[in-house]
Amino acid sequence: MNDQVNDAASCEACADGSASFDPGPRWIVTGTLTVDSASAILAASEDAELPATGVITLEGLRAVDSAAIAVLLSWRRRAAAESKTLTFADVPASLVALAQLYGVEGLLQQAGQ
């Protein structure tokens, strides 16, 4: 399941413009979150504090694969370990479909639900 974009990168390994991770009070992930960019996005997020709002916005994702599920679940585990709440906003339909396929849609709790 794929879609596409070219955004400026916020992490060194995302410099090709295929993915972007923007930390802050509300994390924003855009571009392509696939096996090719997942490790770079995870690495970029390791040094960032979890979003103060507890929200990660995914509206700008244009391409995803199963690696995107792994990244989001990794962030969920981190939030649980830090006793913080984490929700996802504007989850693309392609990512929801993958989560349903793998039976983890409940773990991808969306903001406002």
C-alpha cells in the first residue's frame, strides 16, 4: 500500500526528502514511512521528548508499508514505558488498512476517539 511526497527532512537520514520527522509539542510525520525510511525516523525520534500534547500527526504521510506500523508501535511502547499517553491524528486510510490487516488497529488509537 503506497502513496508519495517530497518534504524537507528534519533528520539526517531523511535528507533525500522522502520522509520528514518534526518534533515539538505535536510531532508531525510526513512523506514516505516505509522500510527505506523507518529506521531514520526512529533514530530521529529517539533523542526527542515525546510530544507534550501526546499527539503525533500523520496527515502528511503519502506512502506507508508494514514498517510504518512497526514505527508507530515502537512509539506506543516508548510512551507506555514513560507512563505517557500517545495518540495519532489524521491517520491515512492506507495505514488504518494495514493496522486492521495485522490486527493492531486498537493500538493506533486516534486523537479525538
